[in-house]
Amino acid sequence: MKIKAQGVLNAASWIREQRGPAVLAKVLSHCGAGTRATVDAGIAINWHPVEEFVELLEASEVEIGTGDGQVAREIGAAGARANLGRPLLRAAFFLARPATLMNRIAAAWSKYNDDGTMLVHEFDKTHMVIELAGIPNPSWLFCCSITGWMEEIGRAFKLGDPFVRHTECRGRDGSHCMWRVKFEEV
């Protein structure tokens, strides 16, 4: 599977901003030449192997995390914030109906990932159920990053504070990669 390099670049930016350049260098010391080259000179719109992103997530968990996926989750959330920072996209969140917008976001999966499909099984003002289907050999840490991404997307809908649970993961011997999001009123 290939993904747009922006995932790797957003992750490296988050590490640099949150922990500093020295910590990013330590994280990258655990990574192969391909991942380091993407961080150094990658172009966000170019396709790169998902393994580079996963390798960076794994190295981040080793260097700054505890292995529980929380750093990967924070990296996913930071990536969503970076993408949502664009004024036109932010405006779309205020103008569109959340369910319609979530379906559009799911349909856009293939613009950033060359394999798999994001499916919206349920969506209303109290909850949503999302599945990632058709991803060969998904990584649990990749899914952790998607969990953080969903938290930020959920906040952007302004339906309440989202509580996101990754209820099943093929990277952890599940039969599906499923998320359930509940919107708590604020």
C-alpha cells in the first residue's frame, strides 16, 4: 500500500514541534534510509510506501512513547489538524451537514491512500461507525493514527466532544478495522 508523503511529513513536523529537533533525530535514527529521505526531502503529494509511515510511528513509540499507541494517536490527530487548517476545508465543516461531509471525507480516502476503502456504516448527531476495509496487512499503529485523526475530524463536526474507540483491528487479529465514535455534548 502507498500513501501520500504528507503523513510522514506531518508526523515529523509534530515530533519536531512537540519534542524538538534532537528528539526527531533520535526517532529517525531508528528508521531506514527511505523514511529519513522522505522526512528530509519528501514532497507531500508524492506516493510513498505506508511502511515508511509505520516505521516512523514505531520509532516514535520506542523513543518518546510507551508502546501503547498514544504517540501514534497524537500524530494522527496532528495530521488531521494540519489538513483541517486550510481555510476552505475549515469553512466546509461549518457549511456542510456533518453526515454528508463525513461521506465525502471517506470517499476521499483514495486520494491519500492507494488501497483500501473508508466506509461510513452509521452517522448521526450522537455517534458514527467507521470501517477501513481492503487494506492489506494493516498495522495496529497505523490504525492508532487513524483513531487520533477521527478524534480531530469529530471535533471539527462541532457535534460535541468525540470519544473514539478502535473496537476491532486486523493488525491485532481482528476480522475488521472498526471505529465507534460517540459525541458527548459539551
